[in-house]
Amino acid sequence: MVEPASLPARIWQFLTLRRGGKRWHWTDLFTYGYLGLGIFLMFGPVVWLVLSSFKTSAGLLEFPPTWAPLGQVVVAVEGYEKPLPMYRVTMEDGSTKDLAQIRRIGIISQMVDPAEPSTKYKIPIKQREPIREFRMAWENYLDPLERFNFLSYLTNSVIVTTLATLITLLINSMAAFGLSIYEFKGRNAVMLLVIGTLMIPITVILVPVYLVVTELGMVNSLWAVILPGAATPTGVFLLRQYMLTIPKDLIEASRMDKATEWQVYWRVVLPLAMPAVAVLAIFSIMWRWNEFLWPLIVLNRSEVYTLQVGLNAFQGELDVQWHYILAMTVVTLIPVVVVFAFLQKFITTGIASSGMK
């Protein structure tokens, strides 16, 4: 009996599959090169973002930049209160020596040998190179949570995303139900009108919507972010196209069993449209989680900021705290990635079934 190959062996076998025979063909090399380029283009910026989020503010400004987060080695030297940064110095005789810098005056560094603190050196700065090691700046993640009330921003974003997605699914599915199941005069015209709203830029309706929100007294309220975008033409179109594929016989059979129209919608049509509903849920979560412009307009108090608006607080007029922005950007990406990972199998099915491309 042949024992099954181990998991690493099977992965390596999969990654080295070749066309036909045992020898490499040029198409194999082209395919792997093309796929490798695609992976780099897709995930390279994400990897760069994650690694950069662990760099210090000084490390982010280094040129040439490095992929890995590196920090300068510091050492405690007898007679000095604070740890001193370490440098590799090229001496006049060509040898190298690891010295700690006491201070820098112009182009001259005053340095000391940590092993012999009594011996001091004056070294031109061009003869020294900082000694660095792999170091992750965890304070980029911890400081915003402690100093900037970031958990409050996270809670507000979760509330907005959850409620807005539920309301969006309910409103859009009911509209799609009416436009797909019922036959009435002008149905196609209404659908064209709904789709036509996609051509209206959001910047055109910002002022009218803001005036309505102000009149209703919802400014500086999370409802001002949740309600205006609840009905989306994309969601109505996607769900309607999917509901058109549901057999009419099922609906007629439920009506013959004396089901009300609400029961037909809730117990028959909506469960059958779940793949499209899942797609709309993914889109809605991504839209609402990443929404920035509208919350920035209607939320003016920090206690009701969402994550995206809170990230803007790290950008001052004269100083931008990139290390905090990058770290908190990674945090904001995690929920979307988790949701996409669990629901991504519905995307292809839902989009293919609804005819949306």
C-alpha cells in the first residue's frame, strides 16, 4: 500500500506542475512568471503596507527605503544616562569598529567604545554607518488605542456598518421583489429610472442631502451616516436580476397555499435569493466600512467619528503621523478581509446569476 505524500510534498508537487512530460516547456516558465507577476502586483502593496506599519516614523522617511522594519541598535554605556545609538565606524587604518555615538556636532560625531567608556573618538559622519536590526514598532498600534480613543471609532464603524448593511439589504430586496415579481405598467421605466441614478455623481447631491439631514436634526448622529445611503441602485439591480430567475411556479404555488405577499417575499423569494443577498452584503460592508467623505461632512464631534474619519485626525496641518496612519489602516483592513474570506464563494455565484459585471 502506497502511503500518501506529506502536505509539503504535495504543495511542492502542485507548484511545480508542468505541461505534459517531465521537461520544462517555455509555456510553463511563461505561466509561472505571469502568475508570479500577478501575485506581486496584487499583494505587494499590501505586504509593503503591513511591513511599513511596523516601522518607526524615522524609518518611514529613510531613503532608499527598506522592506523590513529596521531599528537602530542602542546600548547602555557606563556613565551615560540614556542608551546610545550604535554605529559601525571605518577607522583611518581601514579597520572597522562598533562605537556608540554620544553626540553629533556638525559633521563630526563624538563616539565612545562601549567596552572602554573612558576612550572617546571624534569621527567624521561619513565614516560611520548605523547598526540596525529587525525591530517591530508595536507602539504604532498601541499608542492610538491609548491616546486617540481609537476603540470608540472602531465601535462607531461597527455600528454604522452593521445597521446600514441590514437596512440596505431589507430596502433593496423589497424594491427588487416589487420590480421582479409583480407585473405592472411602467415597471421597466421605473427600473431604468433606478439605474439612471447611477449616473448622478455623489458630489451633486451632497448639499441637498446635507440640508435634509440638518432639517431632521441628525447631524453629529450615526443615523446621518446610516440612512442616506441605505437604498442603492446597484443593490436593487443586482437583486432584481437574480429574482427574475426564480421560477414563477413556486410563487404561484405559495399563493395557492394562501401565503400572504409578505410570506411570499420573506419565506420563498428571499431564501432563494441568498447568493445575491450575500454579494450585496459584501459590497455594502465594504462601502460602509471604507466610507469617508459623507461621514467627514456630517460628523463633527470626535466621539461619533468612524474609523476612516478618525484616521484623518492623524494628519495635521504641518505634520503627518504616517506610522500611526499605516498601523491603523491595517487595523481597518482586518474586518473587511475576514468578511471577504468567509463570503467570497458567494460573489462569483451571485454576480454570474444576476448578470451583473
